[in-house]
Amino acid sequence: MRSIIFIFTILLLAAACEQETITSLETNTAVVDAYLYAGQPVDSIQITQSFSYARPEEGLITLDDLVVNLFDGEKNYTLTNSGNGFYRSEDLIIEAGRSYSLDFQFNGETVSAETFIPSVRNAEISNDRIDMEKVSAGFGANPSFFSLEPIEVSWNNPERDHYYVVVENIEDDPEYVNEIFADPDNPRRRFQIITEPEVTDFYTVDPRREITQFGTHQVIIFRVNPEYAALYQLSGSSSVSITQPPSNINNGLGIFTGVSSDTLYFEVNKI
């Protein structure tokens, strides 16, 4: 799960950096990239310097000598540095419905942030199995193609929160429905779809145009806070300057946010 969020965030920041000159960000400022996942230990907090925005060719300048504290409202946890700017705690399991605060000292200032972990919203799936025939070569006809029904995933969203969905094949060696869609450079690459965060209560998987592989697929429904949605919107608006990126970090830049999720599965069966 962390890899999905991390790749997603890197793509957004890279896209934003292409829009505006960023020389004004060349300051010694801490940048926090932190996500707390309901039901999981803390392992997705990275702290770097803002030099990494202004000088991307030099790579990330990580901060590995900080005393980083995470407070759950009752107990304070001092996080352990694991290298490359990452801080973690195996002793603290994040709970949905609770608030957490983060703080550390950098350049004589207290860098801090707070976030709330949204409760898990259980989802339902209309069908957990679909049958498809193998297309032997090229664009041959698939007799089962026109009879395939969409898979509907739905959940309640009375709060009108932001959600996004990840659909992916989880087989170690997935078999393609039609080999023409296989990546010749990475034939074992697994099918994956990542949607945009939006205020919604459903997602539809259309097997006729989206499913390319047989086997077990998982659908992860992520419930995210507004600051996460704002980070995504940064990549799609040329009017937003990287000199004023969305941030909820006091005396720093970046994001400290909570995420909850529900996971469902469906099988694509070869007939």
C-alpha cells in the first residue's frame, strides 16, 4: 500500500515542478511526506529538505538525525530512523477515528502537524467472479466478450469525503486474456488502475475495456483527507505555483495525513 501512495506522490510533485520556476524554494526548509494508515504500524513518514525541489538533479537531501515525535492523544512515541529520511514505529498501530500530531526540531524551530484518521468505510461488490475466454492471438473474437457485466463497487459517503480506488491483479505470474496487450519488456507486469481522488460513493470496473489478465484481482477503496486531494489537484492546475504548494505543516512544507481503506476481491476465471 505504501508503494502505491509513494509513487503517486512522486508523480504529482514531478508534474508540479514542470509548471513553474522553483528557485524561490531554495531555502533550508524541512519537507514532510507522511501518511498514517488505519490498522497499520507507522512506516510511511519521510523527511527531506526543500533543496530537493530546487535541485532535483542532486536527488533528495534526507534528514536522518532528527528526534521525531508522534503523539496519539495519550502517549508520545519517538520514531526510529531507518535511513533515507524515513522514520517508523512498530509499536504504534494507527487507529481509525483518532487524531495524531507530529513534531520535531529543525533549524531552531518546531516543525509540527496534525491529522485525523478517517474511519474505515466498508464497501460492497456486485460480483466477485467473471468468466472470460482466452484470445489465442491478435484481435480474435472472444465469444464471452459481449456478455460480460460491469463490476460495481459501492460504499456509503454521507460526509462527501474524497475516495480513490486501486484495482490490480495480484498474481505472481499473470496470464493475459489477449497476449497482444502484454508488455514485451516486462511480460509479468501486473494489471493496475489508480483513479483520481474525488467525492464519490462508487466505482465501476468494465471488464470489456479494463480487464486484461486472468486471476485474482483486489480492489482497494482509499478514504483520504482534504489535504491529500489538494496535493493531487496540484498536478492538474497550471495556476498553482510550486512556490505555494498545498501543505499542512507548520514551519515546513509537505503533507501529514491519515488514510483508511477497505479491500475487496474478484476473480477473472479462464473458461
